[in-house]
Amino acid sequence: MSSAAPHDPYAFAIDDSVAIALLADLQVRKAIARGEFDDLPGAGEPIDLPDQHDPEWWIRSLIQREHIALLPSSIQLRKDDAALDERLDQLTDERSVRREIDDFNARVIRARYELPTGPPLITMPRDPDATVAAWAERRATRAAKAREAAPSAGPRRARRPRFRRRR
């Protein structure tokens, strides 16, 4: 008789990925046994599959379902350039305006180095100083109009402090 343990033909090494797959399979089997998959929406209905195999079918269905518009970078940059001043007018300080301009310019420069897709790229980077100056001028004009539109109620009364200091 040999002192070595007999070889078990059903024993094998399990690595992490096999263990995770086995655990996932066990959880799914338990959920099926509990009946958690019985009344799912679309159960028993045919799956709408295309006539030909399309490896990117899920992307196309996502775009259709979520109404996502994918434009070539040249057209997207034209739209962003047209809306940039309005977006800048919503910002309150020069640092964030410059950051937004730098981001726009980086996207324009990146698009210039990409292979052209769609119409040619005619959008040019913005001059940061000129754009900030135009933003500041628009902001000053809006502030002046707001001051003019404010009703003049005559001389203002001095405000009383809300809290008094205890002595």
C-alpha cells in the first residue's frame, strides 16, 4: 500500500475569475429558484434582431433610444463657437471665462490634428484677450442696463443693523 493520498480526478485549481463566475452563476440560479425572473417585462416576446450581424447594434439602439446626436467635430465646433459667447455670459469671473476659452481652443486644435470626417473644419481658435474684453464689455453693459431699469424710490434710508452688540 502506498502512503500517498489517492489522486482526485475532480479536484482542480480555481483562480479568481473562475471563482467569481461560479459565485455569479450560483446567485443567478438562486434568483431563478426564488422566481425573481418570472414576470420581467418583455418575457415571451421575440427579440428584434437585424437581418445581418451588426457588432455595434447596442450603440445604435442606445443612440436611437436616448436621442443622442453625434455630429462630426467640425460641425460640433461650429455650434459650440456660435454658443460660446452666451455660455461665457453666464460666468461670473474672468478666470472661469479664460478656462472656458482655453478648453474651446484646445478642442479646436485637437480637431485640426484629427483625420477629417465630414465637412472641413473652418472654426478658428479664439483670441483669449479679445474674447475676455468682449465678455467684460457685455457684462458692464448688462450691469448698466440693470441699474437704469431699477426703480428709483427716492433717497434711501440708512439700514439699521439686524443685530445689536450686547454690552
